[in-house]
Amino acid sequence: MKTPVRSRKLFEQASKVLPGGVNSPVRAFRAVGASPLFIRRASGAILEDVDGNRFVDYVMSWGPLIHGHAPRGLVRALAAAARLGTSFGAPSPLEHELGERVRTLVPSMERVRFVSSGTEATMSAVRVARAFTRRDRIIKFEGCYHGHADAFLVKAGSGATTLGVPTSPGVTPAVAADTLLARYNDLSSVASLCDAHQGRIAAIIIEPIAGNMGVVPPSEGFLRGVHGLAVRQGILLIFDEVISGFRASPGGAQAIFGINPDLTCLGKIIGGGLPVGAYGGRADVMALVAPEGPVYQAGTLSGNPLAMTAGLWALERLTPRLYKELARRGSMLAAGLADAARAARVPLQVNAFGSLVTPFFTASPVRDYDSALGADTDAYATFFRGMLARGIYPPPSQFEAWFLSAAHTDRHVQQTIKAARAAMKEVARKT
């Protein structure tokens, strides 16, 4: 790897203009003791930085690029759409076409509203749930990240955990008081909250496959138990499938586990890498959304024609073969990382679900937020730097998922495992 001279100069310039030099905290590389790389271009599974270094990418724009960077068909479709106009501020046929596609893949979403981000989707879904139930409180789970709306920044995962600020300043006590915290994979913690706040809880919002404290799959019966509690107490169940939607399966995690939530939030893949999100669910609940109902939510760029075009292109290419190959390579990568750690005598737990993988530097199984926090972040930082030096670009945080795409090949995975063997030896020397 060449010394990233240009990236460092750009970071110095950016730091004079942007808070921390970036537009999203994890990109700053602070958690891994490094300086961020500035990317010039990307294609397939490969990133290239401004200094000419090339990397096998496992961030994949944090998940949406299931078909890889800049697939030719998508680029052609976007170019054709852009020639017709980049934003209308008015309805276009693309919106209900993509809505129909989403509803076909995720039948629980009887009505869909497009927005521009996952954060918009989750905060809007909670607002609708409160209006429908006429209750104020919500249950979220420690370590699950649902965007940066005030109600969610209480023991949040993702960047909030990376920065060591699980509860963000600027969130008022009154807002925080309406957010109740349960433990992921601990049904009794949910039941206790439901009993203690009976008749006051509007919604339970959950990542059905946690991906923002690293990958943590649900334990047997956990999601079904949460669903049962919600039904019995008249609480709306919201699945945040911003990560798992269309990545775990064409129908998301809810199709795998056979559970129909009342509301679902989507993002990432639904826009093929462009800024987009969506929320939707039961027709009677979504009937409250303006202009059909009184719950206000609007966005100038909602249903943007470029984002809708990208979404249609991406979702039409979700095939059984794609998921089979992604799962096979995910298993190959997970096994290779575990073998590399064993050979170096480095404690490691590898959690994986299909094309999602997280190596946790700990000897103990990771099944919730507390056990995720037990991972050795210094060891991960050493590992990250070692991988980067060998042409592999993993997430710059212990508490994020690695994402594979259709563009990753067996050779890419083998290259990654080879790099991991050397990087694990560096970890062993420092611990």
C-alpha cells in the first residue's frame, strides 16, 4: 500500500470545513487509530483511493451495494433517467412501480411511503404508531441503531457505540423518558417493560437481525416471542430492516422467520446505492399518513426518479442464485477469519448471517449489546490497519457488519483470508 499522502492532505482540508472532516462519524477512522482514505472511484468489489491504492471492499456503502459498485446496467439506467430529469417535485410512474415491487417482495407492506433515508423511515414509522395507538412510549433494544432521530439515540449502536457516546448530548430528558430499553435476545426484559408500562407503549422497534452492534442474529423463538407480546398488549411491532431488508432474503428477515410486523422500515438496497428509504405496513395504519390522514410527513426528494430507477434495477435482480452464492461466500469468509485467528491464537468470535459477517475480538459468544461491548476494540484496530495495508477494506469499527456483494469472487475471499492470517499475527504480537 502506498502512503496515503493525498488522502491526508484532503483530510486536513476537509477538517477546516466539515465537523471532524467527514459527513458521517465512522468514516473518520478514529476508532481504528487511522486517518480516513478518500475514495476516487469504485467498480465491482474494488475501491480505489486518491493515492491509487486499490482495496477489496467489505463496507459496500454500508450494505446497499448487493450487486457491487457501479454495475454497468445500473449506470446505464441512471444515465437514461437523468436525461429525463433529476427531480420533479411531483409524482412519477416510477414511484408506484417500485412500491408495487416492494409490496410483492414484502407482503406485510400493504402501503408504502418513500423517503430519503433510513432515519426518516424509522422516525416516521414511530410517529404513525403513536398516532394509531394514541400512546407515547416505545421500546427499543440496546445496541440497535435506528438512525439519529432523538428518540433512538439511547444506547444506540453503530457510530454512537464506536464513538463511546451511546446517549447523544442534545437529546432532551423528556424525549429519552419515552424510550424504554430492552435487551436483545432477552424476551423477559421485553415482557417486564410491557407489564410495567401496560397501556402506554405504542411500538416495539427492532432490527430482526441486529447489524449495528456488529452482526447478532436472533436466538431461537426470540422474535416470535416479541411479536406475541406486542399482539397481546395492542403494541405495534416495527421491523427495522434497513440492513436486513432484501439482503437477508428477497422478503427480508420477516420472510425467513415467518413474522409479519405491523410496520417495516427499509433503506440501503431499496435505492441501489442512492439516498432512499421507505416505511410501510398495514393499510389501516398507513391510512393515517398525510394526505390520506392527519400524520404529517413530507420530503422534497421523496420518490426521486433517480433513486426509484436504481431501486427498480436492483430489486429486479434479486435471484435465488444470488442469495445462494452470497451465503456460500459469507460462510467461506467467516470460516477463514476464524481459522486465521485460531492459527495466531487470537480470541475471536465470528457472527454471520448470509452475506453479513462480523469478527468480534473476544473469547465469549456475542448475542447482545453487553457481550458485543466485551470485544477488544484495540485488537480490532490493529487488525483493521493490518488488513488495510494488505489491500482489504473492512469497516473502520468493531461494531459494524462486513458486507459481501455479487461482485465478490472466491478469489477476493481467498485474498482476504490470506491477509487476515498475516494481520492476526500482528494482533497476537500486540496482545
